[in-house]
Amino acid sequence: MQQSFPDDRPLAVVAAEAAKCTDCDLYRNATQTVFGEGPEDADVVLMGEQPGDKEDKSGHPFVGPAGKLLDRALEEAGIDRSRVYITNAVKHFKWRPAGKVRLHQKPNREEVNACRQWWELELAAISPKVLVCLGATAAQAVFGPSFRVTKERGRFTTLPTGVEAVATVHPSSILRAEERRDAEFADFVDDLRAVAGRLQR
């Protein structure tokens, strides 16, 4: 697990640099870079996998169905949404065409590694109390490729920078759960309540 948050450039400067990123090929088919959003002194950073179709078009993270579910879970967990910074491990939408629909594709390790610089700079600028990794891609970007959310979900780890980090599921997995959706949502809220507890220390 290597962490090397390199400097403390302001978020606006980092976002402008990320908007021009061509370090992997994902920028070729994406509408735009979707950078993180939230206060620069946020208490908690939530990091998902990558922008989806709606995010790619709007330029804002977590504005689709998964974002709406996340907002509801944060409210139930007692976390002030206005104190949260939301971003993704990968800043460009990776997709394949299926008729008129653009279907999400999981980014590969090279693409995740190419984007590492951006979330490291985000964390360096914000210095949150807690980083929450939403789903396997974000968790493995932070903790390493052997990390398994199913086994290590909810376990807090202090990163070398002093930030506490924890992994849970991605909200989109709850939307796909169908029969178990209510139970999965309740478990997700419980994970976020544990984060809320850390913020009150």
C-alpha cells in the first residue's frame, strides 16, 4: 500500500490540469474530464469508480441514480452532504456502444493508475478526516489490487498521510440488487454511520 500525496496545489488548479489529461486513452471517447466536487475543507471524501453516462454529459460526479441513492444514504447516516467531497478514482467515462446506449465498462489497472495522480492531489488539497472508497475499483486504487471489499468492508485503516480510509460497496451495486435492495441499502447506511462516528471524534 503506497501513498505519496505529492503537494498541496489548490483544487481549482488541479481540476484545470486534469481537464487536459491525456495520460490514458479514455479521454478520446469521453465527453470531458469529470473532476471531484465539494468543499476544499471537507471532513470526508467519497471516491467511486468513474463517471457514468449522466456524469460524463453533465461534467458533475454522482448526479445519476447512484448519486441520488448516495444522497439518501448520507442523510440517513447523519452525514452533512454539504461537508462531503465526492470524486472518482478514474475521471473519464469508459464505455462501449450498445445501440443508442453507452454501456459502462470497468477501467483496467493501467487506466486506474494513470488517474491516481488526480485523486492523490485532491486528498492532498483537502486533508479530510476520512476517505470512503465506494466499490472495488476505488478500494483497490487506494489499498492495492489484492483488496477485497467483501472481506474487508468497514475496516478503517490509517494511511501514511494520516487520513483514515475505509471501503464499502458502490451505490450502483445496491441498485442492481433488486430483491435484496432494501437490506443492501440498510447495510450501506450502517457503513456510513460508522464513518459519521469517526467524524465526531
